[in-house]
Amino acid sequence: MKKEIKKVVLAYSGGLDTSVILKWLIETYACDVIAFSADIGQGEELDHLEEKALRTGASKVYIDDLKDIFVSDYVFPMFRANAIYEGQYLLGTSIARPLIAKRQMEIAHMEGADAVSHGATGKGNDQVRFELSYLAIDPHIKIIAPWREWTLNSREALMTFAKEHDIDVPTTKAKPYSSDRNLLHISYEGGVLEDPWTAPPEDMYTLTVSPKKAPDTSEQIEITFKEGNPVSINSKDLSPADLLAELNRLGGKHGIGRSDIVENRFVGMKSRGVYETPGGTILRMAHLAVESITMDREVKHIRDSLIPDYSRLIYNGFWFAPERRLLQQMIDQTQDNVSGNVRLELYKGNCTVLGRQSDYSLYRKDFATFEADDVYKQNDAEGFIRLHALRLRIHQMMKKKGSSI
């Protein structure tokens, strides 16, 4: 039996899935549907969205500008941790879901809705990310996941439903892959990309030019950090959203930030995704550079050991979990002195660090120099080495009994 639903708030993008879902919810549950879209940097994808949702049957539409909140409260904390999933994925989709879910729940409470809904499939990670976030905020909320209920089991079936109900959607048979865009990245999956041997079509890319067609002249930029967060580019202070947008522009211009990944989904299968993360790619490299001169060695090694678990928590949807909050507190404490400037060169898909400086630098030329110095006694290294080698020598002595120390 269907749940009794009077009013539902739908996370609505205006794409194929959520356009169909909006109409399907109305037909299936005979309920009011409030469409909610978070503006986190989709650009022109938001054009005419309210009109489209109302035309499809929404009783009300929220389109909330959350770009600065997205970058300052979600992207930047994640980048303070240098988060990266399976060594390649900068978590552009993963980090957006908890913010969308949080605002969606706020609207549900304001509107007296008894349910929320999303367009994530039963095979993907997003269903987990959305629903873990919903339930962490309100343990009693009803959740409708159409992909786990309806008989529309393919993109082709959805396109047929859309045509029958006169719903205008951007997905076509010529370009059947789906995409997800925000200020941090754009992702592509499905359709022609489901064959991991097939190269992504060049006309698919949105944020970046091909490195082959990028300018023949490199460009140098300088990013300033304060306590682990970027605050300016080339000495110009920018809001979090504007700063990331400018890095996207610069990275996209030089073909930086493309990645083609086969990743392990939380639900158990491998999937192929193609990503453009130009600004994030530059930002991560710059952050690593300023950390390299300001962070204590042992603190850095401990923090780095946390990155796989922290990244996996975000990927799997546990942003609001107590363990993620605990890790965030630890990570943020490591950033107290991560302030300074990084100079980078952008050129044909590459981002290269040219220099880094900080008032909190632990780098000391007088200790590190290969030239003559009067602060480091090289003979001290002999005892240091012999002490660290002691256990190794004892292991070898056990193998060759009779050896003397």
C-alpha cells in the first residue's frame, strides 16, 4: 500500500528524472508537490526552472541561492582536509547532497510537509547521501524514492513518459548521459559512458577546453590562504563563491581538471564517471603547497592518515554523522597556521607550483642548505641512524646467530 502523503518537498533540478518524478508524485499520491532547487552554481540550468516546475504541476517552487554557503561551509571544510576519494575523485557531487538535503528539510518543516523526495536511482550513491541526511535531521520524516517504487526502469522509459505528459526535458537520445553541475564540478555518467573503453566525446565537456586547444602561453596566478581557506587571487579578496568561480574560469581556460574514473560505489558496484573540476584541482594543489611549509611533520602525517576515512564518509553520505564532525574538528585544528601565498602556473591541463611563502613557515634555509652552515652538526646524524637501525640489526642477528653487535 502507498503511504498516505498530503504534501511532499521534491529536490528538483528540472532534468529528466525530477521532471518526470514531479508529475509521477502528483499522479501516484494525489498530493501537493513543492519543488525545491538549490542554486549552488548550475548557471543557465536554472533558467525558467520555476516556470517549468509550475507548468509540470508543482504547487509552489523554491529556488534558493546557496552558493556562498555551499563553498564556505561544505567545499572549504572538505578542502581543508585535502579530501579525495580513491585517489582521484574530488567529491563534487558528494559534498553538495548534504546541503541540498538540509535546506530541503528546512522547507519541509516550514511548509508542514509530511514527506520529501529525490531523483536518485536505486543503484546509486545519491539515494544514500540524501536519505542519511534527511534522517539525521528528522528521524521521523517520510521519504519517497520513486526509482525504488515505479516501473519506469530506464532512461528510455522516462523519456517516453515525459513525451506522453508533454514535459520538456534536456536529455535526448543523441546525448543520453546524465550530468550534475555545481560550483565545484560537473559530472557525467550513463549512456555512452557506460562502456569504460569508450572515450568521452569532446563536445560533452562544459567547463574546460581541451588541453590541446588551451592557450600556448602559460598563466601565473597567486592564491592567498588564511587558516586553510583561500581568501584572494592575485591580491584581490573574493567571496568564497566568487573565488571558486574565478578558479573555475582560469582552470577551464587552460584545460585543467578533467578526470575519467571508474570508482567503487557505496552500494557495491563499480561505475564510470567523467568529471570536470578545474577550480578544485587548482585549489587542492595550492593548499597542499602552503601546508608543506607551515604544518608540523607529525601533525601532517596524522592528518594525512585520516584523509581516506574522511573522504569515504563524504562519499558514502555521512556528512552529518558524529564521526565526520569529530574528524573535522581535528582537521581544522591542523589548519591554524596554514596561511600564506602560493604561486602557480597554469598551462595546457597542468597546474604547477612555482613558489610558496608564509609568515608561519617552518622551512628554514639555514638548516636545509647544502652550503656551509653553523646550526646543524652533520656528525649528529650518525647516532640518529644507529639508534633507528638497532631493531633492524637485532632482527638480522636473530637470523644469523653468533653475529656480534
